[in-house]
Amino acid sequence: MKRIFSLVVILLIICGLIWVSCQKKVEEKVVKIGAILPLTGKSSLLGEMAKNGLILAAKKINEKGGINGKKIKLIIEDGQADIKISLSAFRKLVKFENVNCIITTHSSVGLTLAPIANKEKIILIVHASHPKITGNSHYVFRHSNVADQEAKIITDFISNILNGNKISIAAMNDDYGMVFKNTLEELIPSKGKNFRIVASIIYEKTETDFKTVAQKLILSNPDVVVITGLGNGVGILIRRLREFGYQGNIVITLAAVATGAFQGTGESAKGLYYVNFDIDSEDPHYKEVAKEYKEMFNADFSAAPLIFYNSLILVAEAIQKAGTSPDKIANYLENIRSFKGIGERMDIFKEHDIVPKLKVEKKQ
């Protein structure tokens, strides 16, 4: 009986070793890229578009033979734009999936993960605008607009195009919202003595009604209301402003649009202005990818999925040329300085910022 038991144990060990060996061979044939995205929660629209952009980019790369003959394997975790959940996802990707390159979004998440990625030598590509995400790490890069860039383009637009003098600000109380608000408060007075802020209101992430916020903004009698925040909340505030009779100009930030601010706003959003990426939609490669995106996901290839698409294309290029070592990837990205993405020229600055061009558009 003991002999039979021993034979069974030996066979199980042998089978286990064979399985591990096979798994290792499978793993050696792929290049793992991790992503921590808000697939559920208030930013789920952005998360879905980001995921789709990454999936299409991986598909296109793999169809052309992958990276040095190895297929890209995307491992996507739902971080819910939550610091703790995203940190847990980061640990899972690094410890259990052996990922050494991760793409993520949101300023709060980027600020949390950046020092950890630097310490553990993990390449982190962050799609978020807080200025302190980059500049302190060899391994952390940003592919996004930055707060002062967006604040400046809005300030110039209000001053030069809208000719508004009295500006009210509504900013969500998060990392980006506060930096953006503070930057606007510095830039607006510099345009002249008549160009001034008449109200600066901070609202919490948990705000759902927005009646009081809208009333305070209207009481300040502004020519222009500037709103920063996330999707649905910004949409509700737009509706409240119009419901209470505000007929002046409204300008909202890129993050608000990317997270779904226009969903459910109907006629309330018509005629307002919003920041968007300035993409070269006439690029033949862009048109080809946009067509395939539409066929795959039954949605337009907007700037949000495009930026994530280009991030993965850039990372794949770095791995193709330099290898999978995080140090070599970082060195490569630091040295190339510029990369031609789809509909986007990606200039990489010394602070590790890849900053897309921005423009202000009118909602039709």
C-alpha cells in the first residue's frame, strides 16, 4: 500500500513538473502588458474606450508577427479609479502575472502607483494630468495633457474668442481638480484687470444633486462657467445651469468629456465648449484604424481610445528595439524623443511627458 502511495506521489510530482515546464514555454512565447483601468464606476466609459483601444492595438501588432515573434498578451484589471483597488491590481499584475509594464489612468491612481513603480522598477504609462506624476522617476511616463496646458488653452480661448471677463469655476475635489483650479486662478488675472474670477466653487466626488452648486455659480453672474470633474456629475451640473436659466458660455475639461459628460445632457449641452485632443484625422493610418475600430466595437474611434492605442504601439516599439528589461525600455523612451503614432506625433520630453496637442471645440 505504501509503495502504491509513493508511486502516486511520484507521478503527481512528475505531472506537476511537466505542467510547469509547459506553462513556462507558453509564457516565453508572449509579452505580457498590464493595464489598470476603471471598467466599472463613474469613469467606466473612459475605461471601456481605453480597453478597446488597447485590444485593437494588440490585435494589429500580433497580426504583424508580434514583438520579435512573440504575441502581446494583455492582462487588464478593473481599478475602478480607486486608489486601494488599483494598488491591489498593481500587486497582482507584478507578483502573480510577472508583468513589468503597466498602463493606467486617473491622477489619483498615477500619484499612488508612480513611487511604487519606481521602487520596483516597473514601467508605468499614466494617462492623467496631475503635474507631479512625472519628473521624479526613471520608469514612469505620462501620455496625457497636463493641468497647466489645459488651463492655459481655456484661459486663452475665453479671453480671445469668447471675450468673457467674469469667470466662475466649478471644480471637483480631487487631485487634478485642485491643481486645475489653482492654475486657472493664477492665469486668469494675468489677462488684465477686467478679466477676473467671480466665483470658485469646490464640490465633492459624492455630489449628485448639483442644485446648490448651480445656484451659487449663477448668483456670481458670470460670463463664462468653467467646469472640471468626471462624466455624469459634470453632465448633471450642465443640466442644472440651463434649468435655472443660465444662458452664458460653459467650458468643460477633457477628462469630463472622456468620462461621459455629454451622456444624457440632451439639448442642455448644445453650444457649450469643451477641450479635446487635436488629432490628425486625415492621417491615412488613422482612417484605417478608425474603420477597424468601428467594425470591432460599433463605436467611433475618438481621441480617448486612440491615445491608449498609441501608448501600446509605443511600448511595443520600445520592447522590439530594446528588449523587455524595464531599464532598457525606459532608456529607449528617453532617447528617442519622438515617435509617430496614429494621428499623433508623440514628443517625449525630459520629464517623461508625452503631451498631445489640445483644441477647444463647440458641442453641436
